[in-house]
Amino acid sequence: MGHSHNHSHSPPSTRRKLIWAILFNSVITLAEFIGGIMTGYLSLLADAVHNLSDVAALGLAWVGVKGSEMPATKRSTFGFKRVEVMTAFISAAALIVIAIFILMEAYERLKNPQPITGPAIFLTVAVIGLIGNILSIWLLHSEKGKSLNMKTAFLHMAYDAISSVAIIIGGVIIALTGWVLIDTIMSTIIALMIFWSSYLVIKEAFLIFLEAVPPGVDFDQVAEAIGRMENVRGVHDLHIWLLSSSEAALSCHVCVDPDKVRNSPGIAASINSMIQEKFQINHGTIQVEVDGCGDNMLLCNNPVPQQRRSN
């Protein structure tokens, strides 16, 4: 039996960046709620609700980072790596609910247009929101490729920035022309963008929960690469899955000739080294078997015949 793993943990800087992003977005949310209520600008209120979800999403991201760093226990033998996947899933699902709310309110505004006042107020608030979003994007940009959790947090910030730009454009149009329908149009566009980004996150999280083969990894290529390793006669019972959004695992049985059994640790180590280098699979469990063992024993020529293969 050969086993190899390489665990990575989020540095303290990741948690600090999340805390700063939470503070920025809390201020933005409060400002946009006040500005939206004072002016009646739906897009601003929609973005305030979106920002409120961002505060919750960033909080969940922080929980996910902390959870993924918790050690394994006798009950949770893989640790709590999927906490970050769960938090990303919850965050994306919450965004869908918010998007539905925005669309419903936009429809009501389409049927019954509402007057919008104080363009200077909502434009000022929207600019403040955009600055806060840009700062948050800057903070989280280097973290977005580390996990699905951080990717979701970054997407929240990115779409918030786009929303802020749309709100500013809509505000300028309203201020210059009085065309309030642009408010409904911009709100609908924001909601549709939220739907799309949430769908992508939920899809990725769902595949992780199903223990599907990781994106970018070809099952057949992995099987062929293991089968071409020195002393390996065949490979079967191959499984490849994600422990978290950034850590892949593999287990398989490989068959060798009876005279190669004593080199099982070296064979397993070579396979683990190969899958780490070629496929970025850092958690491998390789079980070496002798081809043609009718009694299902691992070491057919082992002096201790009582030792049996564990399944």
C-alpha cells in the first residue's frame, strides 16, 4: 500500500484580506441603503441588498477558510476541507434569491414607474460603492485561484463593481434626461449577471459533492499514465475526486508480477510522484496487487500467508 498527500493551508494574509473586504462592504451597504431610500433609486437599493449578501458571503468565506484549516478527526477523517465548498454553495444560492427579489421589484417598477430624486446623492453613493468594490477586488485578486470559496468571494466583488458602474451610468442618464426606465433595465441586467455567476459556482460545488473527476483531469489519461509506469501490468478500481476545490485525491489498485511485489513501496512512490507532477493530484493511495491471485491475497509469495489485502 502506498500513500502520499500534500496539504496546503491559507496564510493569515487571506483572513486579513477577507476582514478588510467585509469592513469595506459593510460601509458600502449602509451608504447605499440610505441613498436608495432617500432617492427612490431601485438600482441603488438592489445593489445595497447585493452588497449585504456580499458581507454575508465574505463572512462565510472567512468561516470556510478557518474550517478548511481544521485538522482531521477520527470522525471526520479527511478533515473539514469541504467547509469552504459548502460556504461557497450557500453564498451562491443566497445570490439567486437576491436576484429573484431584484427582478420582481424591477417588474413592479416597470408597471408603476417611480420618481427618482436627488441625482447628486445617488451618484455620490454609487461612486463610493465603486471605490469600495475596487479596493475589495484588489484585496482578493491574488486569492481567487486558491479555492472555490475565494473564487466565489472574488466574483461577488467583481459583479458588485460592474453593478456600481451600471448604477452610475443609469444615474447620469436619469439626471440628464429624466428617463427612469433605465433604472429597471439596469436592475434587470444586474440580476441576470448574478444568476449566471451563481450558476457557475453552484455547478462546480455540486460536482465536488458528487465526487466527480476534477475539471481539467482526463480519467483515461490518468489510467494510461499509471499503466505505462515501470513494473505495472495493469490498473483497476481507479477513483479520482476532489477533497476540496483545490485538493484532488486518487485511489487505485495496480497489478505487478510476483517477483516485483517486494518493490511495492517504490512502485507506489513512483506513481504518486507522477500523478502529483503531471496531474496535480496530491493525495494518492495506491494498492499493489499480484496479477492472478485467486485467493485474493496481496502478497502471494510473502512468507506470512495470513496477511490479507484490505479493501
